[in-house]
Amino acid sequence: MIPKGLHHEHFKQAATEIDRNGVPAERRSVYYDLVIEGKRYPPKYIVSLAAKFATGEEHLPADFNAVEAKKFFLGKGYEVVDRRAKAEDVVVDEDDESAFPEGRESFKIHRQRERDGKMPRKAKEKRLAETKKLECDICGMDFHSVYGKLGYGFIEAHHTVPVSKLNGAVKTKLDDLALVCSNCHRMLHRGSTLLTIEELKKLVQR
Ligand SMILES: [Zn+2]
Ligand SMILES: [Zn+2]
């Protein structure tokens, strides 16, 4: 059961908390996104946080399912997006900036940061020197061992600091770059918030 007495102000507080702290990997939504002031949030997690603001206690997600949460918000006049409804909602193009949680402008900045010549190259060189290979920080995949010569020296750099937290810093720092395979890179960018390396690691099925 979804607790009674939850109102828009509580949902807004919940959204603000998510803007600030992100969504824990296990609380992300799979099927539905709730839209609050143009941004997408996981409906069940919003209910939990809203309940915390309304009653002082976080409501356990086991008490209701995603469909109930969806109906609850639709009943209150909110927009709820079914991520499975349209193929283009689910299968996003890698360069589709609408898929980037922080928005179009930030997506461009993010991309520039991780593609801007020197730093990604330095990160790869450093790793090669240290470990003699370029393994994905998340799943351990190594292009060289899978694709042979063709894959030698290939890996993608991912900038781990959300653009909103860069505070205007212009230079990419070596430590800010993770080295990830193309699959994991796409997964980091998928969904309503940018996942951290640790969060995605936990989700990888071994
Ligand atoms: Zn990977
Ligand atoms: Zn990235």
C-alpha cells in the first residue's frame, strides 16, 4: 500500500533529494519514469522518499509494486512515461543527447571531456604501462583478447564526474576518467541518472 497523505510538495522534495544525491542502483526504475517539472525520476523511489518527508519514515518499496506506483501518480495527474512503450524510448542512439540525464548542453560537455584528445590517450597509456592491457573497469572485457590485433589499444574513456558537479572546471583530470568497454559505457549513460562505476559493477551479472 502506498501511504496516504503524500502531496506534490513531498514529491518535489523527493525530486530535489534525487537531484542532489542521485538514485541508488537498486532503486532505479526499469519500466516507468515519473515526470516532475520536466525531469524523469523512478516512481517507487519518489514514493519512498516522499513518505520519508511526509511521515519521517522511509516507506519500504516491498509494500507496493511499480504498476501501483504508476497508477498512483497517473491518478494524481502526473505524466508517467512507459519506457517500453516506444522502441525509441528504450533503444536510444548513443549520441542521442536526450538520453543524457543532465540534458543536452551537459551531454555535449560530457562528450568533449571524454573525447578531448590528450587526457583519454594519457589515461590509456598509463594503464597500458601499469597493467600491459586495457580492461574495462566494470566488466573486465579486453578488446585485444576478444578481437585480436584489431582490438589492440581500444577502450573508451568515460568522464565520471557529472557535469553539474564540475563547478565550471575546464580541464579534464586523469583521475576523472574511467576506462570502459563500449557496452558498459552505454549502460552508464542509460536511465534517469548517470550511474557510477561502482553502481554499474554491482549490476553486472557474472
Ligand atoms: Zn565493460
Ligand atoms: Zn561517458
